[in-house]
Amino acid sequence: MSSVPADLLAAVRAAERIVVFTGAGMSAESGLPTFRDEETGLWSRYDVSRLATPEAWDADPALVWAWYQRRRFQLAAVEPNPGHRAIAALGRHRRVDVVTQNVDDLHERGGSERVVHLHGRLAETFCDTCRLPYPVPAVDPQTEHLEPERCVCGGRIRPGVVWFGEHLPADEFARAVDHAENCDLMLVVGTSGIVYPAAGLPQVAREHGATVAEINPNRTDLSEAADLVWRAPASTALPALLEVLSGTAS
Ligand code: BJW
């Protein structure tokens, strides 16, 4: 991997408030698949319209629930990677707000305390009818279909994530916009920048005067508008950045 770009280092050193805006690539090296990477991405193996929409839930809740239970079970078995830990450690040098599209909890487990979840949390579950939280343990379904549990109101217990066509949690999105409007630097890590409204946040940051830097091994829809681009994986780039910033390497 190339060394930390000097302009990125300068931007981090100059920033008082940093937002780290993350996507599935952030957790890829922990062993969680991304959505759109060729061959390894979830959507290269599964049909999004049958699994991650309210229509899919209505049509075949047992198929959707088994798929999410498998992913919830998988999440419990993985660990934060050095990139997650480096972001948490960066928070000891600067104010750092994490705004993530990820439904995992690896930022929190890596030590970050200020985390906004735009697309919900895999660990949470709630009733699709009365909307009240209803905790269900993550167990390996070992089958393609698993009937979701029923709430006392008769509704089905669904995963606490945001599907296509659903609104993002209003309070979390408002906090994300506020962070974007008030940061000096936004680090955009491991997202394809395809899914809106989340993908509009780097533009909000730029319009309010922040520098936008992308860390991603591949070109994305956000690359062209970024001020700085570092083509590197999250789990090595972020620790390298932290190391230089901490003055333990030149
Ligand atoms: C690495 C790496 C390494 C690899 N290190 N990097 C037309 C225009 C605009 C919007 C729309 C439109 N038509 C429809 C819409 C709305 C829709 C949308 O944006 N669709 C687009 C696809 C076109 N959005 C919505 O529906 C949202 N709601 C909404 O808009 O509400 C208003 C509304 C309501 C009703 C009607 C109309 C409007 C909701 C979006 C919910 C997204 N949900 C998901 C699933 C969550 C649950 C689950 O996990 O199953 O969220 S979809 C999926 O995509 C997931 C992710 O959070 C999200 C973003 O993906 P992400 O994180 O960017 O991952 P990838 O795989 O795309 O990219 C990975 C990146 O990592 C790549 O760049 C790699 O290079 C990189 N990478 N390894 C660093 N080691």
C-alpha cells in the first residue's frame, strides 16, 4: 500500500471536526460481504428485490427472515478490524463523528462512541405492525425459510434495518446532516455512493466548506466530487493515517 498522501495528512491535521462516513467496505476485512462488489457482494449472489424491500417481506417473510437471521448470526462471529479501531483512536486526537450506512455494530465494538446509523441495526428487531422493539436472539436458521416470531399484537418480528423504499430514521438522518454541515473534513470510507439519501452527505459537507476525502480501493460515484482520493483498503489505510498522526512514523 502507498504511504499516507501528504494532502490527506495535512487535511486531518488541520481539521477540528471530522466525520467518517462509512459503507460496507469498512467491514469487508472483518469478513462481512459488501453489497455490490463483483463476485463477493451480497447482490451478486442474492436478489435484492426478494430480500431487502417491504414488498419482499410481504411476499415471503420466512425467506427474508432466514436470510437476515443468517447474517445476524454471522455478525456475532466477526470482530472489528484495525480500521474500525483506528477511527475510534482518531477520536482521541479530534472530534470524530461516525456516520455509517452499515447495519453492523463494528464501529461501536471497535471503540467509537459517536455513531449515527442511517440504515438501522442488524442486532435490533421490531414488530412490523405495532413497531415496538421485540428482541430476538441471532440463531443460525440452517434453512432457507424460517417463520418470523409473532408479536402479542399479531404482527411479525422483522429485522431493524432500512429496506429500499423505506424512510431513513428521521432523527439519525438529521444528526448526520448536522454533522456534515459542521465538519471540516469528511472521510468517505468503503461506500459505492449509490444509495440515497445517504450518498448525498459528502455533497452537503462540501457545500458547507468541508474537505471531502475518499478512502476506497476502487473508483466510486463519489470519487469525482472528492477533493482527495486514496486508493487503499480501510483496514490498512486508517491505521497508517493514525500512526503518522500520532507521530510514531514519518
Ligand atoms: C472497500 C473495501 C475495503 C471494498 N476497504 N473499501 C433514484 C435516484 C435516487 C434515489 C432513488 C432512486 N430510485 C430509488 C431511490 C431511493 C433508494 C436508492 O437510493 N436507490 C438507489 C440504488 C438508486 N433509496 C432508498 O430507498 C432509501 N430510502 C429512501 O430514499 O426513502 C425515501 C423514499 C421513500 C419511499 C419512496 C421513495 C423515497 C433507503 C435505502 C436503504 C438501503 N438499504 C440497504 C440494505 C440495508 C439492510 C441490509 O443490510 O440488508 O443498505 S441497501 C445497501 O446499500 C445497504 C447499504 O447500507 C447501502 C449502501 O451500500 P454501500 O455500503 O455503499 O456498499 P456497496 O457494496 O455498494 O459498496 C462497497 C464499497 O466498498 C465499494 O465502493 C468497494 O470498492 C468498497 N470496498 N472493500 C474500503 N477493504
